[in-house]
Amino acid sequence: DIQMTQSPSTLSASVGDRVTITCRASQSISTWLAWYQLKPGKAPKLLIYKASSLESGVPSRFSGSGSGTEFTLTISSLQPDDFATYYCQQYNSYWTFGQGTKVEIK
Amino acid sequence: EVQLVESGGGLVKPGGSLRLSCVASGFTFSSYAMTWVRQAPGKGLEWVSFMSSGSTYIYYADSVKGRFTISRDNAKNSLYLQMNSLRAEDTAVYYCARGLGYCSGGSCYSGILFQHWGQGSLVTVSS
């Protein structure tokens, strides 16, 4: 099974900050990596797929990079609507999620 | 607009059964793979089960294999999850999601991600 390790688990930041979340796979997954945003009581939202492709309708301040085993999600300028929990997911072999990163207000 | 609406959650005793439903609208349901993902209280996301568009490929997480059954009714635009022999550790919000991607090479467990999700249905297993 492919394990996904996300860091940090919690991140405190202010509006306007640049935020980076890291995700590491236990084996190479090429670019079969997605990022999702979760807010309580709402449907999870796909942000990034194929490691760096922006889902339609997602603001351009979100970007993804990486391949193989190391990946990052970057929010270039944090907005009030971005305080949420973010998950990476590998879809190279079945489906595994990272443990999540909660982005909270500093 | 793609919409996925889950229902059927509730409180059930350990060892009991429950059937979740997910009604889809806004797209051609029969053309897409579908999946169930859950989130236990205070925990992360866990993939539960997957079914390809034509029902040829069906996969389960080891944690639910032999107890849960996924099915779909394309005429009703609906996805189901029959959950038997429920345990306390099955307590979670269950989401259905629409797949994006294609099966290839005689399998369907690579290259498909979850593009659209419902808001979830809470299942609580407790005596």
C-alpha cells in the first residue's frame, strides 16, 4: 500500500501570507496526485489534479508542484475563504489520502 | 451543475446494517465511475469503495471488505453502499464522489481521481 505523509498537520497563518503544504509518498506515484479542500459541513472540493493542474473554477493563487514522491501545494496569498483543511491524495494505485493540514488563523 | 446528495445515514447498533444512497444529477451518471469515501470524527479521509461506470470493476478497502457492498442503478442515477456487520470504527461521515479518468490495462485502480463530492451522510455505530 502507498502511504502519504503530509506536513505540517497544523499551520497558523495570516491573510496575505504565502502558505506551503508538503506531501510525501512512500513510493513513486509519478504525478498521480490530487489536492482537496475540506470545510465542515460542506462537500470536499478538488483543487489540483495531476500534481500541478488547476481544477476549473479554482482561484489561481492555488498551485501544485512535484513528481515521484515529493509534492507541494502553495497558496500564494492566503484569503479568508482559504482557512480550511487540505488533503493530498495519491491515485496511482488505489486511493490513499494524507492525514490533512489544517490552515488556521494566526 | 453536478450534484451528489447522500442519504440513509443514522444511528445503528454494532453488528447492524445500513444502506446509504447517493442520488446524482447534472451529468450522465452511467458514464462515470463512482466511489465512497469516509471521514471518522477527528480523523482524515479514507477511501472505502469504488465502482466503474459499467460496474465491471469493483474495489474495496481492506477495512470494509466482506462487510460492505457497493452497487449502482444507472436508471435511477443512484449509487448505493450496503453496510453490514457494522462496528464502532465505521462511525464516520460517508461521502459519495464522481470519478474523473479512464480505466486502462484491464484495471481501474490507477489514474482516476474524485472530481465532485456530495456533502456527506453521518453514520453512527453505537449501542
